[in-house]
Amino acid sequence: MKKVILITGASSGIGKETARYFAAKGWNVIATMRSPEKETELTKLDNVLVTKLDVQNIESIKSAITAGISHFGQIDVLVNNAGYGQMGIFEAAARQQIVNQFEVNVFGVMDTIKAILPHFRERGKGMIVNISSGAGKFTLPMLSMYAASKFALEGFSEALSFELSALNIKVKIVEPGGTQTNFNQASADVFAHDASLTDYDPFLAAAGKMFDTMKQASITSIEVAEVIYKAITDGTDTLRYAIGNADFNQRMNARRQMEDQEYIDSIKNGFVKYLQQ
């Protein structure tokens, strides 16, 4: 019997490529998105069910899971991919922007997991893959809200992996960085900024220069899909899988290897030089 995977946020980027990748590997795929009526590619694949799921709407989560089980008979893996990055100045962010960041990146993940766990418990097995980010391991200027949501996701996922291990349900975390998707544009569209907060102007200018130096070759969504496939099929209890460009890998290694304050100071010192220019 073919295995079945449910993917949230499958309308573009990593989610869409993961749906394609697993379909090509012979899996049955439940590709979920907020506006399935707009999808024209995945609907052409015989082993893909495209259906509505908005992680901010619990009823749509339950309906998508029910539809998937009804269509394919079971669900073996849940990939929580839906998410976005609320970038910008924390003081300039509207409270609703902050709430939305956590509703999508954290509470939406929790609600989706809670909705599928009865099915996994009934079957005596299952797997959950949460798509995190390097921002769940290290922070940078203007990432306070996004990093907060991903740090929360990392802690939740790690603790949950202990709870569910006794039920033969595995939890995995994939941490992409520097990926070629529409993520940056989506984040730019909701950038938190207030022109009246002129005290932040030197910071914003320095942050811009800092981010310019970080632009390196990006990895593709297909490469991330390959790592997701490895995480699901490698037969291990490995919790975290990181994949990214050279800058991402350098920062991840620094966070792992440096003392905490040493790492914090390195980021501050690297940033201060742009303030002084």
C-alpha cells in the first residue's frame, strides 16, 4: 500500500516542490493550501489530492485531514510547512502582526498536529515533520518576531518528540536557510516599519549593509525537498536536519561551537562596524 503524506503550505516554494518530489517517488500526496482553486499544476498528478487547509482555521484543518483519509485511506506523515517571516522593527509592529506570526508558525502547527494525532494513535504509528529555520537556532537584526516563533517551534518539537516516542510517532525538524522561494518577497510585503521612529534609521541602514554582505548562492526548494524525504525515510530517530547556503552553514556551526556570549558578541561586533560607517 502506498504511503500517504499531508503537506501544508503546498501552493508554492518548499511545500509545492515537496509535493512534487514525493509524488514522483510514488507516494500519495495530500497537498493543502489556502486557495486550492488557484492550483493548476499539482491537480494534474494522479496521486495528488489538492484540498483546502488554512492553519488559522481549525475546521479547515480537520476537514483536510478527513478528506485525505477518505481519499487515500490513511495518512502516514504530516509535514508542517506553512509559514512566513514577519521581519522588521519590533516597536513598529502592530500587535495583530505579531499574533499572526505565532498563529501561523506556532499555533497553526500545534492545531494541525493535535488534529492528526488521534489518527496516528489509532494506527499505532506516524511521523510529524516541522519545517523550522536557521532562525530557530540563531538570530539576526530585524528577525525578533520570526525568530521568536521559530525558537518556540523548535522547543515545542523537541519536547513533543519525547512525548510521542512512546506511541511510535516520530517527530523531526528540518531547518532550511537561504532558499530560493517567494519567502523573502512575502516577508517584505509585511515588513514592520514606522517612518516616525527615526531613532532606528542608523540601525536600519547598518542592518541593510549587513544583509547585503550575506547574499550568497541560495539552495533550491528541490534540495530542501530531498532533505525532507531523507528525514522521513532514513529510518533513524534523528531530530534535526539542517540545509542551507555557505553563510547559513557558517552561522549554524558558529552557534553550535562557540560559547553563548562569544557568539552574541560576534554578532554585535559584526553589526557595530556598519553603524560606524
